[in-house]
Amino acid sequence: MSGGPGLEFESNIAVAEDRIAQLERQIDRSDEVETELRGLRLDLVKQLRDTYSSLNAWQTVQVSRHKNRPYTRDYLNLAFDEFVELHGDKHFGDDRAMLSGFAKLDRFKVMVLGHQKGRTYKERAACHFGCAHPEGYRKAMVKMKLAEKYRLPLICFIDTPGAYPGIGAEERGQAQVIAESMFMMSRLKTPVICVVIGEGGSGGALGIGVGDRVAVLEHAYYSVISPEGCAGILWKSHEHAPKAAAALRFTSGDLKRLGVVDDVLEEPLGGAHRDHHQMASRLKTYLSRTLAELETKDSDELVQGRYDKFRKIGQFLEEPA
């Protein structure tokens, strides 16, 4: 049940988890200890349900960034039957922040793209903390065309605070390549499913976010900018990130209400970081069902539906002239 290091709003939950772990380590447990354990477990479930049913926007951001949250490679190991990784963009190099390859999900052969953050510090540094460079998006585009050529559905896992903002990335055409990737995805003649599994920040997320179905995990976020970036622009300080998070309306409930996403995937009690296997099972069920729905559509119908879907996002009011 434990999700590892607790978040700042989980102090009471952490106390209960520590006490449960302490009692479970006892070899010879008396009836009194068993009774206390049952009570503590029931209380823990209630605390988790109460806490996670009323997260504010900033707390959602904290959950989406939890160090134990499942990443793209975790879902590939748990939800997919096979995965063969493909490397390189045929221009510059292989960006480890962007994972790609052939995969098998039940009866479906698919192409998978996804941001990868890395678990240890060494892995995170190699993956640039999930911030892809231009070569990452070029790699993604090469694999998109490969998927279209062999009529393989494309599945994209989004989990990034944003595209890499360094000078080298800008010199190699970061903004241009993200725009090209979005344009290519809008015209792919194969089913495309995008799922925001953690952070969905800025153009780095949009670069692999144009799909026939766009889903978001319950405690993930999807935004035009990170809350820290927004706070830095509007209030000149990252200290205002919680205020920016509330103003951006980027939680799963807001995204569904505003029509930005099609589906919200419920997470296990206490967040996906507490039960990787259950979250992977729910994700697999969603992907299998959605692939079965999309395989009945022909390529022209997919492209037109994708165009119509994104044209309808957003609302505005016009005043008479």
C-alpha cells in the first residue's frame, strides 16, 4: 500500500503507514496487535480516500511528479506482452528522454512512443529528466511514419515538464520540430491514442499529443506551461506556483469538462505510485478497448475525425459589431 516517500500533504497518512509497517514486521503478533492492524488499515483507506478525492491543483502536480510514479518503461513491462526498442533519429543521435519501439498488446501489434524520466539520478540525468531534445521528436516522427507504413496503431505516453530548454536544443530547431511532429500526427493514417501518465507540460507534451483519443490519468496534469513557468512569467517568482496551478485549470476534471481530453483513467486508491500493477491493468483495459473501437475506422475517417476533434477545443464569446 505504501507509495514510498510521503508528500507534504500526506503527513497523517505517513504516520499510519509507518505504524502499520512496524506492526507487520512483528513475527509473533498477538490478538491485540492484529486488532490494531485491522483498525489502522481501515483508517488508512479512509484517509487516502478523503485526501485523494479532494486534491487541489498544486497537490495534483506533486502527485504527478512522485518519484515512485510508474513511467513509460514500467507500463511497457507490466501492460504489454512484448516490446522491441528502436533507437536514433537518423540525423543527430538517440535521445533517451523519448522511448520508442514495436510492442504487442493482447492481439494488437502497435508502435509506442513515450517520455521517459528515469528512476535513479544517473538515469534521470541521461534522460534529461524527461525533457526531450529535437532529436527525440525527430526520432518520434521517424517511428510515426514507420507505424503508418505498416498500418500499426500508435500509442503515446506523455510524461514531461516540457521540452528541453537549452541553447543547443534551440539551435537544433526545438520549436520547429515540435510543430512538425504535431502536424505529422494530425495527418497520420493510422489510429493514434495519447495518454498523459504524469506531467503534461507545454510543447514538450503536445509534440506527441495529437491523437484520435486523448486520455489523462486521474492525478496527472496537462497544461500549456508548468506552474513554475507560469508563476515566473506572471509573478516573477516560482513561489507563486500553487497560485498559477489553480489558475491554469489543468487537472483531469478541468480537462474533461473543457473538452481537452476524451477520457479520465481512475487511479488506484492513493495514486498510481502506490500500485503499479493495478494502474497498468486499468491502462491495458482502456487501450485494448479503444484500439478495438478505432480499428473499425478507415484512414480518411480517422484523419477527418482527428481534425474535427481539435478544431472543437476551446470556447469563446463574440460581441455584436
